[in-house]
Amino acid sequence: MSVKALPALVMGWLTIPLAAFAQQPPPHSEEPSAVLFDLRVVAWRGSADGWLEGDSSTVDGDTLQADSDLGLDDPTNEFSPEVTLILSMESMDIRAWLTIGELEFEADTVLPRNFTYEGLSYTAGDAAQTKLDIEYAIIGAEMKWVSSESPEDRSYAFLTVEGGVEGFAARSEIRTATNQDGTTVYGLYGWVGARAGWQMHVFSGHVFGRVGPILEYGAEAQIHLGHVVLIGGWRWAEFHGLDVEGDEVEHAHLEVSGAYVGVELRY
């Protein structure tokens, strides 16, 4: 081998590792962010069903049906807001969130029967304005149970388990020309749930459910556009209530179901 050929041979040896290094992505480019913040805003319309009664077990009164007695079975006229702040730890497949929302139902109706509510007597045939307002807050956490991902097309399926605490206040009002009164029932419960679904490219969908003293289930579809996620779904929720003194006397059993739409911002 001539001395003149040595530089060319050395450069040839270096070409292979240099080319391979040049094709590698920057360090840590594939590692997920340690912490992600998501802001989710949805609005949903629902109809109410179930029953409620006065907030004191010492006051005689009738159990009122939300639909037939109060006329609250029609869907709400406006979308009800729900805001969720989500904290994700991608490296550990853990998410925690805080959700705050409100559902409000109002009706102008005619009372179909005589009844007593919170110590006041109401007369059949009287024109009445009725209202039911449910405010709730949910603290939850979720851990990914199963996940398989294809780097080629970003398609994967997932199953998660979750749990948390939910508290709510359900306020009712009945107003007539002679009487007007209302009551508030409160509830605070623990729950467990699951979520299962799939993602393919920019589309994803999942079903979900929560069980405990409360019950909720539904289905959701999403379109992922960079940091923005468009959301649409349907859900059914059941609320139970305890009176203010917490003497474990149940004073409400309300069911709300309906469709919702929203957007989620991910950073």
C-alpha cells in the first residue's frame, strides 16, 4: 500500500460512522416530555330524570319527580360548561385532573297535582317556574394499564384504570304566585373507573365508565390537530344526594344524559 493511498483509506473508514451519526436524531428527541398540561373545555346538553325531596328529614313532604312534577324532562336550552385541567406525567403513564362543571334546567309549567315541599303546600293547576342546578367538582387520577404502539403509523390501543373523588350540590327551586321555596342537597363520593379505546393517526375514540355510589358511562371521539384536539361524545350520569347534616338520608336521585362537544389544548 502506498503512502499516497493512506489518506484516502482513512477517510473511507471514517465515512461509515460519520454517515451513521449524521442520520441519528438529536439526543432525547424521542423522549416524551416529563410533564404535560392540558386544558379541556366541553359543553353538553342533557335532560333530567329522577326525583328529589326536601333537605330535612324532619319536614314532611312528598317526593317530586323531575319530569312529571317539575317539567324538567326537556333538554336544557343552552349548553352547560365543563372545564378540566389535566396534568400528565408521560414517562410514567399517569394523568391527574380537576374537573368543574354545572348543569342547569329550567321550566315554565303547570303543577299536575297537590303536594307539600319543604313545609309549603302547592296546588294542582298553579303556574310555576321550576329550576334545578347541579354544580360538581371531580378530582381524579389515571394510570395506563395496557398500551401497544406502532412507531410507523402511531396506531395503538389502550386500557386505563382510574379513581378519584366527586362532590356536588344540587339546588332546586319552585316558584308560584303564592309560594316559593327551594332546597340544596350535597354529595361527596369516591369512585373507580376504566377507559378503553384506540388511536389511529389523527383520529381516536374510547368508551368510559365510573362506578361507586355514583355511576357514569359514555363514549367519545377525538380529532388530533397538533396541540389542539376536537372532542365529541355522549354520556349518562347519575347523581345521588345526602342532606346538609350528612345523616345519610338520601334526598335526591337525579339522572342526566346528553351529547357534548369541546376542545382540548395540549402542551
